[in-house]
Amino acid sequence: MPHGPDRPPHRARKSLGQNFLVDPNLQRKIVEAVDPSEDDEILEIGPGLGALTRHLVGRVRSLILVELDHDLARRLETEFGTDPSVRLIRDDILRVDLSDVSAAPDRLKVVGNIPYSITTPIIFHLLGSIPRPALIVLMVQREVADRILAAPATKAFGALTVGVRSVASVERVTHIGRSAFRPTPDVDSTVVRIVPRRPPPLDPPTETALRTLTRAAFGHRRKQFQRTLRDVFGASPDDIERIGSRLDLDLRARPETFHPDDFIRLTRLLLAEGILPP
């Protein structure tokens, strides 16, 4: 964004995790992953200096910018404030209810280069919205992307994997090296494309129960799953044998060997059996 003679360049704030993507080819690649169309309403998290914003303005029906930094918000207002298709919200995305900013949140697309220190809260804030947005494209720390996309029985597979992929499909769009940013971060990045499942595979109480089970399982990831069920939830040996048989699961295995869909099936049966609290 041109800063003009009366406005000095913005100084990135480390406290807000600000690293600005300066490679225009990568900017375009991220925007194309959103697949913008003239009927779309898109919410951009942390537009910053407007790198992605400029590729979206004029291509969509409505563009909602959520920016916490006051200086950046003023700059965005100066550049885009006269465009009737652009709405600027000066706030923390974690305080923004998607239903308050969109008349059709289930059709909303979300894109952003988000602060890595709060990546997981932002992802679960978006996936916890009712209804969920239609599409989420985020730039995250590469390690976080690897955890989300991890296969069962790998070291990276864990609670984050299950929490995201139990309710959405995820694909890797591209890796982005640290040299593509200013200032240069200490880590590499990955863009992920998250598509919430329609209809939602779980109702809200079952999702809550799934999170309870997942936290317990991966809080003791070196233990056999059956031991966690026994020690944390009070399942008896007969309960464990019956549940394992009904689901065709070996509960002597460790939790990281179970597919996210296995966690869903297990959660439903544990709820039905009264072993997992609702």
C-alpha cells in the first residue's frame, strides 16, 4: 500500500504476529484458492497492508475486512473506504460472530494470513460457528498444517487433526517459505483449504463430547485407548470389550492410530452407553 509523503511506512508489530506477504504470485495463488466470484461474500482476517484485499476488491459482491491493528485499519479505510462493496471491522476475529456480520454465514468464504500464536483458537472459532462458513483458506505455520493433515499412526497426528477433520475436509494449497514475508518470520508457512462438511456430521452436544474424548485420549497418547476409557471415564472391562467388538476397533491400540471417523463412531457409542458425559 502506498504510504504517501504524510504517512510513514507501517512498522510491523511483533506482539500481533505481523509478517506481511510480499510475493504477488503467492498472493494470487491464495486468492485463487478461495475461488472468488461476483456473487460471493468474503471475510478477510487480518488484511494488514491489503496484499490479498487488492486481489479481491471488484471481484466479489461483498468484502468484509476484520483488522485489529488501529494503524492498519486507518490505512485500509483510506484506501478502500469509498468502495461500497468493502466493509471494515476494527476488532479481534475471536470476538466476531459470523452471524452478526453476514446475513448468510453458511455461504461466507473466509481467507486470511493469521497470527500464528492464535492459529488454533481462530480455526476452532470459525469451525465452532453455527452455521459454519462455506470455505476457509488460511495461511498457517507449516508445523500446524502438518498436524492438521497428518495421517493416523504418525507423530504429528493428534487432537488438532481429529478436531478439524472430524467436521471438515482439508487440503494443502501450497508451502510458502519465510523469505516471502517482511519482516522475515522464524518459520515457514503453508496455506490450507478447509471445507466444512455439509450437512454437519455431528450435532453440537456430540461435538462437545468428541472434544472431551479427544483431549483425554491425546492427553495420555502413550497409553492404550482402553486404559484412557477405564481411568478417565470409568469404563469396565466388559464395556471396553463390547464397544471394541461393536465398532471393530482394537482399543488396546494407542489413540494416534485411530482415524478421525473412528473417533466419531466411538464418541457416538460412548454417549449412547452413558460412558461419555454429554
